[in-house]
Amino acid sequence: MRTVILIFFSLVAFYPLLAQPSYSISNAIVFECDAIFLDSEAGNPGGNYGHNENFIFTICVPQADSIVLTFNSFCTELNFDILRFFDGPDTLSPSVGIPFSGTNVPPAIVAQSGYLTVHFKSDGNVSCSGWDASWTSVVTQPPDPIIDSFYNPTCNMTTLRMSFDFPLNCDSLASGSAFLSGPSAPSVVNIIPINCVNDTTSVIELQFSGPIIQSAVYGVTINATFLDLCDNPWELMVNGNFTVDDCPLQVVLLANSTTICEGECTDIFADASGGDLVSYVYTWSPALPAGPGDHTVCPATTTTYFVTVTDASGSPPAMDQITINVNPLPVIAPAGPFCETDSLQTLIANPVGGTWSGPGIVNSINGIFDPNGSGPGIHNVMYSVNGCSSSESIIVNPAYAGPDEAACPGSGPFAVSGFNPAGGTWSGPNISPGGLFTPSVSGVYVVEYTVSGCPPSQKAILVDSIIIPQRDTSCENQNAFELPFSPYGGSWSGNGILNSSSGLFDPPSAPPGINELVYSLNGCSDTLEMNMVQIFAGWNINACPSEAPVTLSNFDPPGGNWSGPGITDPVNGVFDPSYNGYINSTVDLVYSIGGCTDTITVFVRITDIATSVYNAMCESDSIVILNWNNTMRNPWGGNWSGPGIINPNTNGEFDPSVAGAGNHKIYYSVNSCIDSMVIPVNPDPNLTDTTFCVSEDPALLPVDIGGGLWSGTGIINNSTGEFDPGIAGAGQHTIGYATTNGCWDVMTVTVTPAPTLSINGLDNSYCFQDTLVAVSGAPAGGSFTGLSGNFFNPFNSGPGIHSISYTYCGVTTTSLVSVNDSLSIIVPFADTTLCEGDFVRLLVNANGGFPSYYNFEWSNGLGNGSSILIQPPVSDQYYVIVSDICTEPDTAFIDVDVEAPFIISFDTSDKLCFGDENGFAEALVSPIGTYTYRWNDEKNSETALIKAAAGRFYTVTVTSAYGCEETAQVKVPAYNRVIADFSVTPDRECIILYDATIQIVDKSEGGTVGFWGFGDGNFAFYTPLDNPIYNYEDAGIYNISLDIQNEFGCSGVHSEEVCIENASFVNIPTGFSPNGDGVNDKFYVYPFNVDDIEIRIYNRLGDELFYTNDPDEGWDGSFFGRPQKMAVYAVSVQFYNKAESEYQVISSTLTLLR
């Protein structure tokens, strides 16, 4: 908790004090939090308190943590007029301090009961001015409220109610501000206090700017200003979290890029929200790996991706889609091959509107390609459009006649060179198609070289005699130059040749002596003898005119001659620096040998410092730059040395503080000559800041160099340096002292007033933490009580209010410091046992410190918060550290035991026939322990052993003593199932007796022996996969049965009914062809189970053409021996239906065909 003194010191040092009420001592009880407290001022003279006063004055501020009475002045008759203080409502309460009288100002009086009682009693004799004091009330800041509940937070809500752990001011809440954090969180537009009573409430309602639309954890922060009973404002902050978990699922598909080029890839990601945040399942179409992504997709064409997100809470699925547009790569029309002599070519690509790049591209917009610019070879050009690029290789075939050539007239034929490729054809004067040129007479001949399919390339051949000098001389320090020659077109070779075509010759690259430089043409050559003369005069030097003559060195080769001013020996190179007298000069000396010369420069300079003695300095003066302006030294380029030199370079630096007091000789040397100067440095006086009380006697200020003069406020003798604090007055005074040499120093003399004490470095309140707070008193030099040395440690002091006093010059001031509560963790359960794969929520609470700033840090990187949900794979110990903004953290440990999984195996009966109820299954659990069982059999058995049917699967759920479950399945062993099954063909409701033959199709499984029963008393042995055929002789309903067994005695039975019907009918054909071919020449009627049959045939006019009562007598298609024509005839058959016991007539038609 933070403690704040309600008088805001410097912030309220002006007009708030004017508004404070003022009380003189009397018999009274007052209830002001802050006021001025004076004596009665009822005495004589005016301003003194009265004689024989006896007053009890009580200050009552029950809500204050402490009442602090501070005296500014105090004077009573010593030992007779006494002021006493009590921590309570009357003089029977505990006393505070000792009785006070005299002129010593009492220290701060602190009462912590909410009451401060003052008793003053004076005698009848001497009185004094009494006192001037004031009191303040110290109120501890109330703790930040805690939200103890949220009222049913749900999705789409636009208001939210919450309650606090203690009532708050309604007005303050209504004027406060609130903030909501979380995904897409709306803003808070209003705070509504609910059910205010006496302007306080524990329930408020937040109104949002819109609904909450996503499932998530949301944070609420409320800031409000609260006034305590002393009208002191406190900024309080409320924090809390609530969870919304019923919002519908939402998902948005995102992509790094929704437009790619053919062959490229992009990443897509599903951003889901709502529903159960920890159980999302992502289903992708086209199929992608599980999870939200990023998923890298590389569609060949524009593709739409769909995702469906579901969760374990049963929320409706959320779906979204995103389309990845795939731009096709541009298509470049094939181009080339070209010849390098071809003209400009226009390249073509689709789609249009792109840009071209690559070798030979001279117009990137129009795709203009220059084969000559690209040169021969395979060149990759690129075309880019719509962000996609393609490249195409263009072949440029060589077609080059080569560089121009030269030859001597009359020389033999020669093969031209430098052309590319081989295999072309030459044309032009004096040249054969194969490239053999005959330089018969002088002239310039232009020839062409043609490569198949390419325009010709030209070159010139110059035929002329070689003209070059026969010999020449060059110095090695000469610049490169071109040799004279003609005709052009040949080639130079030899030392120093930089360019064989132009004849550029570099003398430094050729060795000394004769170098043969050869110029060659086709069929002839000539030689230039170049004599290289080596020479080097050496490096430039400096000299002093007073130096002895200098013999020059480092020149090469020897044997030459020197010339120039000051040369006294041209052969040996002796130079006299004094050749021009003792003055500065610059001279060039020339070294000559073999017609070549080289030059060096000698700088002759007098070393001189024109300033012999520098102006006297003080030790504290600035650094002196030893440049020409300050020293007039000459020449430039020398070095400084001597005491105080901190930079020896030409423009050196002299530091008087480094040299110290004294006369310092420093030197400047250059060109072997040296000069010097003196810099006097006078000592500085050394003054030390000091402090006086305003009431101290005059004193001499100390100084290490006498004889100077003092100046400044408070100096009453400028020769001796006597200082009077009383004359100077309170404050800081700058005192100066000047020595006889003019060196100066200043000091600060601080004169403190009749001391106003202060304690510095202390805040009003501290967190409970182990830290050292440095405390100082002002003015310095006093002593503390309530501290260990000059440090305050909140941890060692402990929670509560602590009084720190500082005493200086008999005056004491006191500060009250509050140390907030310590932090502690409350663990509802210190250990728990889980099943493997289970989740558990670890929960702790905290007390003390600053609840609004609690931070819970869990081990193993599990995050923050007072509770966490974990799924530990193994037993482990977890710890949590709670901290706030500053309190010493606390740690708690929670043991989580994860029960090892148990293994279920089974014992079963031996193999039985499938379905045999005499089987059993027994669950065997390892390790051995106490378990319960639950089977999925008909009885839901709860024992380890159950009676079970052979061949069936059974599932058992085994639960351990800790409630952990494992499920396993067992199949009771059985022989292969014997299944008797068959079908009957034909598959009709009834089969007519005249065709009562059936076939039985065997569909049985597992049987090896058995027998068939046909229902009419006949039986047959069973052969697997044999399909018997059987004929019934009488009508009736017959039960066909099959009884089979396997080799283990397991059996199967199946039966089917078959109906045999005794029906009557007549079959009448619809056509015949009496043409004498022996096939279908007569028309017959085919009766079955009928009597009294009569058959008649009519033409379309109704004439009866044929009659018979014998079905075996057929009609031959004639009437009275005359063949009837092709036509359709009517047929009528009358008969007695024996099956139905009645006469019937059937009519039909008959087609006669010829």
C-alpha cells in the first residue's frame, strides 16, 4: 500500500495554505484534516500567550493513519510554561514525546490513533511569543478494487455488469474511463453505477460501442479518481479478465500473394476465431496438411482454396475461400539464329505490353535486337509482362572478316586472318575464295567475307613498304609515347610495347640498354633499336642554411653530373645550403647522364621562433596552440618538445596545467636546426568550497598563496580573507581570490539560514522489497534516527509506517514512510494426481502488494495468469512466481503426479463353434492394482471375467483407483463360421409343372459334409460348391433344406420353399411361312393340360379358312387347296381348362409369309 502525505509540499506552498483554517489553543475539539495551530496570543505584550492558561485542545481525524503537528517557531518560559502531547482523544492517552518548554523548537509530533490531544499550561509569571505550527493528516491510499465477478459474459453482448470487492463512489465511477482489450474489442462508451446507496455501489455496467463478436479472453481496465474523507484525490485502477466462449466460429483465409506466376508458390493461412479456441480442426479443399498453415501452395492454374473449421464445442462450422490467380508465363516467339552482320531484328512475345532485357536489346519496349551489338554466341533475352518473365536463347552466328591487315608489296601471297567462322567465302581484288591474298602492288584493297546465309563482312588490306626509324633513345622516366611507323595494320613486339597495333611504347617498362622493337607486316618486318637510358635523381630533401654542405645520395646510375644553385661538386653531388646566405630559399637541382635528366627540390629554411618569451600564464589558463600566430615559428613541418607539450606536431599544443608552475623552455626542431622559447607559468591559488551557518562568527578563508586580494559578499578584510556569514546572509556566495601575478580562483561559500531541515531521497511509500534507498539530510552534517546508516531498506523495516528523523544544529525534522504489504501466494491444492493425457488447471491466489499489477510467471514457460491449463506428459513439480510493480516476489510449488498408463491383455476360452455361448473372456491388467471393469456385453458386466459367445468382439473399459481409463477390445476365439445358404433357379413365385426342373446354387461357407432334402422325401449328399439339378413330378409346395458341418462338428442349416404349379394353357404362334422349304411350313397350336380343343382360322372378311379339334393337325396356309396370300389372319382357340375347370376362348393373330 502507498502512503501519501496530503500536504503536497512545494506544489501547494502558495494559495492552498491561505485557505487553511487557523486555530488558537483553547478547550476545544476540532475535526479539520489540515490547519494552522497557534498559541492563544492573549497575553501582554500582544502576541504572547496569557498567564495561568490551562487548555486541552483535541484534533479528531478518525480516518487518518497519522496526524503530524509541525512547529515553525516556539518560545515558552523554560520549565514553567509546558506543552504536552497525547496520542488519543484525551490526556489519559499515551503521551507523545516529552513535555516541551523553552526556545527549542519541538520535533514533528506524530499521533497514529486518529486523535492528537494538546495540553498547555502556563504559570502566572513570565510569558513568551508561544508558537506557530500547523498539522496535516496522513491518509494511506486505498487499495485498488478487485473485480470479484462478471455477470454472464456472452457473445454479441453490448453491455457487461461486474461487481467489486468493496463499494466505490458512484460519481467517481461515472466520470471515470474504461478500456476493453481483446480481438476486435469495442470501446467502452459509458460506465453506469448500479443501485447507488449514499453515493456508493459495488456493481457497475459497462456500455460498449458495439457487440463482442469473437470468442477470446478480454481485459477490462477502469481508471477513476476517488476522494477520501479529507477530499484528497486518489487515482485508482481496476483490472480484470473475462472469457467469451460462445461466439460462432469464424475464419478468414489470407495469402502472401493472391496473384502469382505460373510455376511460383505462395503461402496461405487460415485465421480462425470463435468457438472452442483449443480444439480447431481445419479441413482443406484441395487437400492440404492439417492445421491453419502457413501452407505453401503451387497451383498450376488459377485455383480457389476452401477451408472449413470445426471445433469440439459443436459450433456451426466456419468456411472461407481464397482464389490464387496464376498468370501464365509470357510466350516468346522463337527467333534466330541470326548472323552478326544481320540488320536489327524485332522480337515477338505474347501477351504484348511487356519489356525486354538482355544482350543485344537496343529497345526494351519494342523488343529490338541488334545481332552486331550482341556479338556472336548464345544470348538469353528476357521478356517480362504482368509481373511474370520468360527467357529465350537467341543464337547469333559469327560472320566477321577480322581486323584490317597490311602487307609489303611484292611479297608472297598470304592467308588473311582474324575471321570467324571458318568455311566462308572471300571475294574482292587479289584474294581467292579461300582467303589467299596476293599483295602485288601498293594500294588499299577492300575484301569481303561471306558466311553461308549471312550478309558479307568487310576488311581493308593496306599494301605498302614499312617505314620506321632504325634506332632511337629514350629515358626511363619519359612518359609513354607512340612509335612512328607506316603502313598501319601490322603488329609491334618487344619490351615496353603496350599496344601492338598502335605502337604505344612505355619507357619505364623496358630494361636499360638496347631493346629491339620489331614491326611486322604480312610478308615482311623491320626493327627499331631503342636505347633505354636509366636515371633517378633521388627524393626531395630539406636543409638548414647553417648546415654543413650535404652530399646528395640515392641517385642512379652513378657517373652523371649535378647542376644547379649551391652545387659545389657536380661529379659527387655536393650541395652547400648556405649558397645564398643565411636566408630561406627553394632550389631545383638537376642530375644528367646519357642525355637524360632528373630533378630534385631542396627546401632551404631557417629554423626560428620569433617569440622568445611567451606571455606569462596561470596554471588554469587554456591550452596554447603553438602555431605561427602565437609563436611565429618557421619553417613549417618541425616538431616541438619540452615540458607541457601535449602535441609535438608543427601546430603543437602547450598545456600549462601539465607543465605546472615555473619558467618552461620548449624547443622547435626542423631540418637539423633547432630554436627555443620560454613560457612562464604562475601558480593558481587553490580554494575549496565551504559552508557556514548564518549565526557563525567571522572566520579567515584558507588559501595556499598569500599576498593576494579577496573579493565577494561577506568579505570584511580583502587582504586577510576574513568572512562574516552574518553579513553575507543565507545563500550561496561566490568568493574570489587574485594572486599578485594575476592568477585567480573562486570558491562557493554557502551560508545556511537558521536551519530549515529536509530529508531527501525518501518517497512517501515503498513497496515491500529488499532494496537500499540512499537518504540524505539537508543541510549536510546532521544525524539520522530510524535508519541504518544513511540507508532505508523497506524489506528490513517491514510493512507499516516508519518515522525517520534528521537532526542538525539542534533542530529535528521527521518524515513518515509507509511500507506496503508483502506478497504471498495462496495455493488451493499443493499436489494432484492425473491420468496420462488429462488436462489440469493449476490455480493460485495472491495476497498483499498491488493486486491490480499482479503478474504470475509459471515455470517451464507456461505463461502468465493466476491459472493455467496444462496437459503434463509425466509427473513434475511446477512453480509460480507472483510479482507486482515493485513488491518482493513470492514463489509457490505444486506437485503434479501423472499416473503411468496401465496395459490390458486378455485370457479367453479355446476355440469353439461360432456363436457358442460357453466361451469366456477375462481382462488382465498390468500392473496389478485396484480396477473396475465395464463390458459392452448384454449385461454390461462389471467383472474381469465374462461369459462370451465365440467369434464375437467384446470391449472392456478398465478404470484405475485414480479414475484413469483404458479401453481395449478382444475377440473370443472361434472356428470359422459355418453358413448354410443357397438360392433356387428359376426364381419365380411358382414353377409350372410341365417344366418343373430346378437348379440349386450353393452359397454356403465353411461346410465340408452334409445332405440336401428336396421336400418330396428325396435326399442327396452335400458336396461343397456343387449346384444340384432336381425335377419335380407333381405340383405342390416343397421345402428344400441344407444341413452341413465342418471338420470340427460345427453346423449350419438353411431352407427355402419352392412352389410347383399344375397350370393349363395354349401356346399360339404368331406367324409361319408355308413356302415348301421344310421349315415352319405348317401352323400348329400347342396346348397343355386342356380338353375339347377347337381351332379356327379366319381371313379379314370373317371367312373361316381352317377348323380342327386335333392340335396335331396343322394348317398349311391353303383353303380348299388354294394357297392363301400373305396377310394377317385371325385365330380362335376354344378349350376346356382342366386346371381352372372351365371352358375358355383365346383369340390371336397369325401372319402368313411367303
